[in-house]
Amino acid sequence: MDAPLPDADAAGLADLLGSVRETLSHLTFPLDSPAAADARHQTRAAAEQLDDYILPRIKSLDAPLLAVVGGSTGAGKSTLVNALVGHPVTRSGPIRPTTRQPILLHHPAEGHWFADDRVLPSLTRQRAVVVHEEAEGVPASQITSLHDAGSAAQLLLQPDTMIPLGLALLDAPDIDSIADENRRLSSQLLAAADLWLFVTTANRYADAVPWQLLREAAQRDILLAIVLDRVPHGVEEEVRADLHTLLAAEQLGHAPIFVIPEERLDPLGMLPSESVEPLQRWLRAISADAEGRREIARRTLEGALRALGRRVEKIADALDDQAETAGRLEEAARESYAAALDAVLESTKDGTLLRGEVLARWQDFVGTGEFMRGLESTVGRIRDRIGGFLTGKPPRAVTVEDAIESGLQTVIVEEAAKAADRTQRQWRAEPAGRGLLDPGSPVMSPDFTDTVAREIRAWQKDLLDLVRSEGADKRFAARMLSFGVNGVAVALMIVVFASTAGLTGGEVLIAGGSAVVGQKLLEAIFGEEAVRRLTRTARTQLQQRCGNLLAGERERFTDTLHVLAGEPSSEDLRALAVNLTQRRSVAEDLRNDGAAREGGQ
């Protein structure tokens, strides 16, 4: 019969663990930050332990204890399992990896505990097939067949009357197998165990890989027995003492050590029965004590919950690392495109855009040197002279607009290309950034140049609308009419770009005088204050449009960071970790439940 946790406490713990499991299922760690690979591993391991061990064990503390036999390649795990049951049930041999599918041995009366997906639900079940095999020089024997076992994601179930009630043995793949899937499966099975039989040898017990798992055993407070196999005669106590010293240093000094001397195997590949008799007695004593088994299950479950809390906390740290990485990449893109916007705006203020074609078209528009020599005349005369050049000649205004469009477009496209290049270089410097960049993607949006041209024309239309709006007053209408709306708008564009900081030599005199012409023209129509206001508005509108253009290009990078949008928050995960570590113990839950029931009676 199941012995579940008390209703209220079990429900609360189950809800908490359900929330943890649901949260873990949404974690992907999409950015290839240095911590991402380990975080994915930790997340998968936490989810597997919840599914394989914690949730099933909470529901059924009276289920048989699962003892997983684990160890390094060639340590003799399969030989040990065969010896424990007294006859061959699993294959051992020199070709590695030998154990390709885990074999779970249980008493025939307890097969129902393992036939469904109560434990290890990700592994499909298959009944082990017992066949007769002949080997050269070896009599026919009954050996569990693995030939047709299929995928490594299968659990072979083998009932055997030699397995005591209340206990099941699981022969796991090598923890250091050359096959990645075998190593992963071995870790998964060890995490699903109530107790470990850890098999090592006299010449390999100090290897690094086993000790990494043994430290995990210490953190989980799992019941652990060490089987020291193939120990040469005469050095048993010396090797045992050295191993015990190492175990004590890792807070595992309480773990019993069972020494199996180096022995010749019989024709069936079996150890002498007396070699494993002490370990058999220890396992039978555990299986015979129902309350002791429940205490082992409670202790192991409690350790698993504590370890889960620590693991969830580390996963939350990895989520913070993902957010920091994304922030760093986003800031790199923002700085690059902010610098591009600054460069574009500077080019609209330092006279750069009054060079070359724009300057020539403006000069052609307002007149020749004769006109420029008349700049000292009164405002009225300037207006009259300009009017003579502007009235009835809109095509000249259009040529200036076209020249401005072309020049401004070139500046924006060039600065956008520089920003894209800077961003790509900075992103490629980080694995996460490299993973987000599409090698076949163009530096800029394919239609960016055309989009820039449309935005500049839209800004020029903004200026026409500004001029029309300002000239709607009857006081200005007649003055503006003599110049034409396009002509006044072009003059406003020139004033927006008016500065000589970026010009040299004769350009300063020519462009500076040209800017003065535009300034005087606008002042003659609207007055000084209105011209300052119009210029500020025109510059602001240009800045907004340029900013939007570059922001769109920046978002080609930063939108890739939206892969984090579906990730749970580290704060939520950390809160779950706190709840796991601060909850009462399983034993206390059970004691409180028992007291409550007695009080109710």
C-alpha cells in the first residue's frame, strides 16, 4: 500500500514541485553564453529527477527501494549483479560499452511498481527475454538478451525470485562510457535511486569521474555503499583504509565498503558466492525492515529536495547571466546606432551637406556672383532680387531638393553601414552574439536606401507644410507668394544645414553667404523669431526621422534578443528555490500528520 504524505502538506509540496517542474519546462537558455550549456544540463537533470524520483516517491514511500548499481567502465557492475542474484542475468564482457540498456531486477510479486511509468517515465518498458546461448568453452546458460532491446531509452524489466521483497536492483550504464547517451542515462538513473551501490576497483577508486558523482551523493544524503572490486589478495585492508580516508574527506565516511577480492570467474562468468555474501546480507537486512526502508526513502527524498533547491538557485543565476548577456549585446547595438545618429545630425549642422552638388544647385537657384554682391542691400531689395530669381521657376527649387535628398541619403546610408559593421564586430566577439548573427543576412535591410529616400522626401514635405502653415497668415501670404512655397521651403532647408564648421577655404565664403541669403529671405517673410522657431522645428523633425530610420536598422539586431521573451524570470525561479529550502522536512510532515490524525480520533 502507498504511504502518501499528509493531504494538506502533500498537496502543498506537490503544488510547489509542480510549479518548479512547469517553470523548468519553459527554460531553453537560447543565448550561447558561457554558462548556458551547463544551465541546460542542470535544467534537464532537475526535470528528470523530479519526474523519475521525487514526484513518484512523494506519492509512494512504501514502494520498493531502487538500488542502482553504478560505476566506471569495466568496474564489474554486471558481474556483481549476477553474483548478487546467484546466476547470470546480464551480460558482461571486454567490448565496451557492455550495458547498453539498463536492466531492472525485481521480485515477481512487485512487478506492478515498475511496469507503469511511476518511476523513470521517459524510459519505455520491455520485458527482458531470457535465452540460451552457447559460447566457446562455456556451457549453455540463461542470460538476459539485449540483442533486440532497441533504443537506449528502454528499461528492461526482469523479475527474479532471488531479489528480496522491498528492493529492486538496476544495472546502469558506465558513468564514463565512451557513448554520450550512456553517460547521460547513467546520471539519470543514479538520480532516480533510493540507494547507490557504487562499484570501483582497486586501481581506479581515486579516478576523478566517480568522485564527482560521489560528491553529489553526499549532497543528496543518499544511502551509499561502496563495492571495491578486484582487490589483490593481501592488500584488502590497506586499500580499504585508503578509500575510507578519501570518503571521510568528502563527508562519506559512514558509507560501508564491501571488498571483493581478485578471483577467477567460473565458466559462467560468476564470482564465488562467498565474495558477495556480506553485501547480500546488508541488502537483505534493508529489505526486511519495512520501517527502515521508509526512513531511507524519507531521508533520500529530503536530500533530493535540498539538492533540487540548490540546483534551481544555480539555474536562476544562469538566467541572470542570460539577461546580462542580452543587455550587453543590446547596449553594443544601441551605442553603435546612437553614434551613427550623432554623425548624421552633425553632418546636418557642420556645413557638410552644403558641399558639392547641393552648393552648386543652391547657387544656381539664388543667382550668380552679381546677386551675392547685393547682399549688403536692404531686406526689401534682397526680397525683390530673390523674387526675381524664384518666381515662376519651381524646377530650380526641385533640383536643390533633389541634391539635398541625394546628399543626405548618402550620409545616412553610410553611417548606418558603419553602425551595422561595428555592431557585428562587437557581437562576433561573444559566442552568444555570434549565434544570433545570420551569416547570409545583408549588412542593412535590402530596401534601406529606398526607405531613406522616402523619409527624406517626407521630411521635405514636412517643411513645405511648415511653410504653408506659417504663411497662412495674411501678413505673410503676399510676401511668400512672390517667392513660391517651394522656394521658401528650400531656403529653410539651407538654413537648417547652415554652418561653416565643416567647410574649408573658399567654400566657407560661398556656403556661408548662401546660408545668409536663405536666412535673410526667411526673415524678410516671417521675421527673426519665426525663423528661429521654424528652424528648430525642422531640425527636430529631421532628427526624429533619422532616429527612426536608424532605430529600424538597430532592431534587426536587437529583435533577435526577443528569444528571451519566453523565458521565466530568475526572480520567480529563485522564489521557488527559497520555498524548497525553507519548507519543513518530509519526516516532520509525516509526524505532524500522524499527530493530527491521532488528535482527530
